[in-house]
Amino acid sequence: MDKTDLKILNALQADARISLKALADQCFISSPAISARIARLKTAGIIRDYQANLNYEKLNYHIKAYIQLQLEPTQKERFYPYVASIPNVLECDCVTGEYSQIMKVVFESTQALDEFVNKIQTFGKTSTQIVFSTSVSSRGMVLPDDHDISNIVE
């Protein structure tokens, strides 16, 4: 990894549809070299995937919420496949603290959210926070030019 790779990663986070030519122009290397670097970053697992960032409200998913769940370690084997099968769960993380799981979800209505919460309460106690507004939308992290890349394993 070098500073050119960091430039590529920052550009792809800003616009995953950027052309190889535009990336080559920004990085001052050839398009085939950009393509090879992107392939290497994918193979190394640094670039996981590409996806569109949707406006769920415009798709009638007006309720965004965070649900915390107290999950016993013995339930993970059953819970993880279940939660992965629910398309409304945008993200689920295992965290420290009183609640061991936190989920970011979107639903069409509070009724649909309530039905989902009732289902996951079979796994444990929940706490739900409905989002009123979002001050910082989902985004990538701009990697500074001086980011320490010396210990990155490819």
C-alpha cells in the first residue's frame, strides 16, 4: 500500500462509479495500473464491495431506528442467521455494554418496526431508538495522505 492506493480508496469512497481514466488522471498513472491496484485492493480484502447508497425515505421506508438487544452468547448461533435474513436490518454489530447487539434498521411504519421488535424479543431484552433526523449520513472515511500504512498486510 502506498499514497496512490490511498488516493484510489478515497476517490472510490466518494464515487464508486468513477472511471478508471478519471482515477488515472487523478493519480498520474495509467488506467491498467489503476485497474491492477484496484484488483489487488479487492484481493487483499481492503475493498469489500461496491453498493449504491439509497435514500430509503424516498422508497417509503420512513422509519429508521437503532435496536439494542441483550443476547446470550449461546444464542448467537441461532440469532446471526436469523438477523442476516431480515432485509430491513441494514447493519448489526456485536458491541460492549449492557446490550450485546446493536442493529440499524429501516421500516415502512412504526407498526412494522414494532412487529420486528416483538420477534427479536424472543432472543432477549431490547431497547429501541427511533431516529428523528440524521446529522451525518452514512459515508466513507477520508484517509489522510500521512495515514500509517506500514503495518497493512496484503
